[in-house]
Amino acid sequence: MKKLILSMGLLCFAAASLFAQTVIFDAQIRPRAEFRNGFKSLSPDPTNPAFFIEQRTRFNSYYSSEKLQVKFSFQDIRIWGGAAQIYKNDPALTNIFEAWGLYNFNENFAFKMGRMPIAYHNERFMGALGWAAQGRSHDALMLKYKKNGISMDFGVAFNQNVFEPGAIEGTFYTVNNYKTMQYLYFGKKSENTNITAIIHNDGRQAIDQGDTLVAYRQTLGLTLDHELGSGLKLGGEFYYQMGKDNNVVNVSAIFAAAYVILSTDLTPITIGVDYASGTDANATTNKSWNPLYGTNHKFYGWMDYFYVGNGHRNVGLVDMHVLSKFRTGEKSNFQARAHYFMSPVSIDEFANNANEYSNGLGFEIDLVMTWNVHPAVGINLGYSQLFATKSMEVIKAGSSSNVNNWAWLQVNFAPQLVKWEINKSE
């Protein structure tokens, strides 16, 4: 048997040497310790914060040739101590993050299918969710085109959660995910301008409506980034959502953002505002913007009060922010971010009392120090604090009078283990 395996390996290597190709194996071990005292929601008890350590472990393999690319990524996500040392039942998440193949018809056209992250532009609407230990993957088929600075992707997906031998009738889908998805993405890059557009259709199993009814929500998006020169850059985004949500309620929602980046000798400074529409308490139409598959931790404050796996009564959001990043050494930098949050709809209607509430929700400051101690090792230390108003209490649990803060320490080991490059001439 050993001789057979060795012979097969030598045969594969001999065949591989006929083509130019690359094989890469790399890994990631990323523990992150978090102190949570008002993270995602206002702290109800200032004397009982949470503390834990979560670790992502990934092993990646990647193959590339002129016509073919294949990637496989295996991951394990666990909380330190989540299982006893000799306990047989392990509650950790162990799964396949990526498993896809890509075939190039020619230098312009390709198709890709399998399990993959899908990320575009700044990941506002579709992102890989790299901050979260588990990340985000889609099981999809994608047709790709690229030429002269233009890129286009057409993606489709259909999801089910049945066990194959039992799938003899019906397609009712019970997972909190889209049942079907189609989208068309367009991107155009030039020397000073980057334009992207997306048309996205998200179909979800309608709640309590039987097997056949699927509620479809459409999202139309457009982004523009332009460098004016002299260290000045302008950008904007606009999205419109329509159709129906999975409660079969009509959707009419918008998102708009604008920013300016000024590069100085000390630091680039970003000044911007985001507007996400919300729904009034007594509205019959869903006017709340839904970022669906965006990497929401990048935006709206790093304490994740908005759009990150937790609701805020669908009131929408206005986020005025100032962002900066200072170089503190050859291998270190310091980031500082300030956000002021407001509700675009009245808070009074959501309260269970006769008090009057302002639309202001609070002020957040985020600080992060980063050290790149080795090409494959990075360390991040972060601290955030939220100064909330009474209005925040209406849309979130807890008390605004408590200290609401969050601190974290992350170490990222990401070495490239092996890289083989085999050329035709060899």
C-alpha cells in the first residue's frame, strides 16, 4: 500500500511539472480576549461584566494554474475552556469555511463554485465578516468577467437544510438565511476613480405561509470613490431596498453615505456621515435598511450596537463620524474613531411612558493600538466606550447611567507554511 501511495504521488508530481502552477499552505491561529461591560447592549449591572477568550484556528490550502484554482479552508472556533479536557462532547464550531473551485475559460471569463466568502468594495453590503471568528461563507455559483479595469460577477445560490436520503418532497427552508439569491455586480477602476454597482435579489422562506411562498427583497446599490489630488479623496454610497421581507411586509428603505478623506503629514482624517432609514412604531411598511451580508463591525462603532447580530427596534441610524490612523513606529500604528449616533425616526412612540426623548442616541469612542512584531504575527489592543442617552435605553436594554465599555486583546499568528512554484520549463 505504501508503495502504491508513493507511486501515485510521484505520478501526480510528474504530471504537475508539465504546467505552471502554485501550491500554498498557510495557517491562522487568532485568540482574542474580550472584556464586555455594555458591549452590544447597555450594561444592566455595572458589577457583573463578561470576560472570555475566543480562538479561531484555520488551515488553508490553495492551488493555482493557468486554467484552474482551488481553495480549501478548514476552521475550528472555540471559547477557551468551553469543553472539559477529557469530555467527549465538544461544543466548539468545527467546519469548512471555504471549499471552492474556479476554472478560467480564457483570460477574461471564469466560473467559480462551492463554499466561498463573497466581498465587494468596502463590504458594506456583502462582506467576508473577518472580524467574527467564524466569518461568513456562501454556497454559490459565480460567473466572472474582467477586462480593462472592468469586473463583473453574476452569482446564484439555492439553499436547503434537508438530509439527502429523506429529501423526497417539499423544499421548506427553516434556516435563518436566504433560500435563494441572485446578484449582478459591476466594478470599474480607473486611475483616480472607482465605481461599483450591485443588483441583488434575496429570497427568504415566508414565515407561517407554507412551503411555496418565498418573499423576495431587491437591493440596488451604487458606490463612488474619487481622488481629487493633494491628498483629498471623496466618496459616497447609495442603496435602495424594495420588495417584501419574510413577514410578507412591503419594503421601502434607503441607505446613503458620504465621506471625505484628507491626508496630512500626521495622519489621514476621514469625516463622514451614514444614513440608514428606519421604521416608525406604527408604520405598515418596512422602511428599515437591512445590510444583509455586510461586514457591519467595520461601521457604526466597534461596540456593535447596530446591525451586528442584534436589533435596535428597526429605528434606523444616523452615524456622524471622524476616523484617523497614526503611524507610531516602523511596525506599529494607533487608530482613533469617534461616532455620534442619532435615530432618523421618533423615539417617543417606542417608549412605554409619556416622557419625551431626543433623537440623539449617544457618543462612542474607539481606540486601537497595533503592533506587527513579525511578518506573521500581529497584536491588537483595543478600548471603546459609549456615552449613551436615555433614548438609547428605549431601543436597547440596560442603563445609560452605567459605565458602558469594552476592551480586547488579540494576537494573530498567520504564517505561510509551504509555497511550491512549478514552471513549465522545470
